[in-house]
Amino acid sequence: MPRLKAMLSGPQEDLPPPAWSLRGYLRERMGLRPQPMVCLQVKAQLPLVCQRCLQDMLHPIEEKVDFRLVADEPELTQAELEAEDEALAATEPVDVLELIEDQLLLALPIVPMHDHCPQGAEPAAIDAADAGADDRQHPFAGLRELMDKAKKS
């Protein structure tokens, strides 16, 4: 899962692989032919960096997605595109690992954060930001002295 690994932090060798299950079934619809469906469930703990305290964290992901199998993508009508179920074209073999990776990527938070940052982590980050503000260089600070000297001469 190369795309997912690029989004994760820290060593990933010790992490257990995502737990997943894939189940096919027919969904009965009143007055219509049964619709072939696939249910994908994925559960994982992914290492991310908390954007509040900048410490490593494990983010739990538990996703369940139902895919409606269709013969071909062009045959999808507008109503089918707007349906709640995801459509999955069954024209060629589906790469299950790629499907799992897609769902894990979609489940990643935009801004990962701890619910409660570890003790002492948050204030240290704030103190570091404040300290950095005082250490800024002011490129024109010496200009005033030069102008004052020029006026006196």
C-alpha cells in the first residue's frame, strides 16, 4: 500500500496489517431484480502526527462500505451516480488491496489530532512558538541608526 505508507509517520514495520473482510450478497428491491452488492469492512490503527502537539499518535479507523456491482461504468445513469451506495465496475478483476487502501486513505483525517494531547506536550509547542517570535531578525533595525548618523554628519 504505497500511497498509504507515504501518508503515515514513524516506523511502520511493527504495526499489524489492517483487518478487513469482504462479503458479497444480493440486495432485494421491491419489484426489481436483486442487486449484487459487496460489503467491505476495514479496521486499522494508523500512525499519524498530531498537528496540535506534533507527537506521534495512533489513529483508529473502522470503516464499512457497501459497493453496488455494475457491469460497466458508462451504463451508470445520473440517478445511480447520486445513489448512496458506491458503484464498483465489475468488468475486470478488482484489486482488493487497492480497494482497501482507497478506503483507508478516504478515512484519514484532514488534520489529525489527539482527543487530549499528552501531558506537557501542548504547552511546550506553544512556548516554542512564542520563543521563535522573539528570535526573529528585523532586517531594518540597523537602518534607523545609520539614518541618525547620516543626519548628524
